[in-house]
Amino acid sequence: MYFLVALGMSIISLCLFLFVKTKRNLHFEFLVFTFGAATLMWLIDCIAGAIEEGQFLSFELPLDIWISVWTVVGGIAFYLLLLLIFTIKDKKQKVVTE
């Protein structure tokens, strides 16, 4: 289930990146890379689970819901941290050039 959530977030962030190109200061490319990497990680985990246990996707409700929530929260928190860093960096460059 967490693979599907990460894949969904990758698709959503890719759509944001492609269709909101006028807002270059939002740096949606980092959101795409973050959730793309999470999707790749969970895909490898699903393949390993299919090889070892014969089950590609897991739907163990209490555990998988928490893993999915932490994947989304962690990805968004990492994106917001990068956005804060780039915003501060851009403000410092404006002050230096003025």
C-alpha cells in the first residue's frame, strides 16, 4: 500500500512540476525527486517481498497506513526544508546584489 501512496504522490508532484512552471521559486522539481526516490525504494521493497514471500503488495492495515503517512509527511517535510533553504538563499543573494 505504501508503494501505491508514494507512486500517487510522485504523479501529483510531477503534475505540479509540469503544469505550474510559472512558479519557479517553488522548486517542485525537488518534490518530484523526493517522491520519485521514495517510489523507487518501495518498488525495490515490493520486488524483494515478492521474491521472498510471494506477495508483491502488502495491505496490513495498521502498519501500512502508518508507513504511508510517514512517507508522505517525511517527503513534504524534506521539500519544505529545501524550500526554506532556497528562499533564504535567494533573499541573501538579492541583498548582496542590491
